[in-house]
Amino acid sequence: MLSVAAIFMILGILGSFLPVLPGVPLSWIGLLIFFLIPGVGMNYVFLGITLFVAILFYILNFAIPAMGTKKFGGSRKGMIGATIGLIIGIFAPFPFAILICPFVGAFIGEILNKSDSRTAGKAAFGSFLGLLASSFMEFIVTFAFLILFLYQFWSYKELIF
């Protein structure tokens, strides 16, 4: 079970860069699997706090690109376009779709809002920056979960080996 937990931790870190994998939730599942190892006591407080963090950052991962659009002068339609583009980009079968689709979605949203192409481009750039920021935050959280995993592993090394 330890190897399965470690695989989930690695998948979580990869998921902070790969849009098809939800990084933070996968890392949290790795923590959960670790505590399911026989002899390792279930730490409900630890798991509860890390679950709250995982859910919060999973939601923020969708919201931050839209907030970036707004920060760079985008309208509500631009924010909606960026969010729709992000969701489409997750499932689109072409390279860099996760980067391109939110940008295009924000741009189209702004054009539909009757913005000029300069304003639409600025809002779309904000969406791109928001996506980069959310990916960086997701990496930081998955890396922190990995550190916590390694700390817990070290604490129970006598039981595991």
C-alpha cells in the first residue's frame, strides 16, 4: 500500500503541470492511502485539514484564471469565457490546449461583450497569467503534501519496514 500511496503523491505533482490530472486531490488521496496502511493510526485532524486545503485549491484552480481576466480589465463575459476555455482545454486533444483555450475563451468573451481587440487581448493575457499562477500554486501545495507524506513516512518507518 505504501507504493500505491507514493504513486498517488507523484501523480499529484505531475498533475500540477498536466491538466488532465487533478494534482492536489491526487496528492491528498496518497496521504489517505498512507493512513490506511495497517499499523499506521488514522489521523482525522491531519486528513481533515489537508482535505480542506485540497478542496480549496481545487476550486481556486478554476477561479484564478477568471480572476486574472478580471484584473486585466476583462468583463464578466470574459471571465466566463476563460472558465469555459479552461474546462474545454482540459479535455481538448491537442497540445497546449490548457494554455490556449482559456486565452481564446477570454478573448471571445470580450469580443462578445463588444470590447475592442486590444481590450480583449489584454483580458485574455490576464487569463493566461492566472492559469500560470494557479498551476504554480498547485505545484506548491502538492509539494507540501509530499513533504508531509515523507514526514509521516519517517515517523512510522519502524512499522513499515
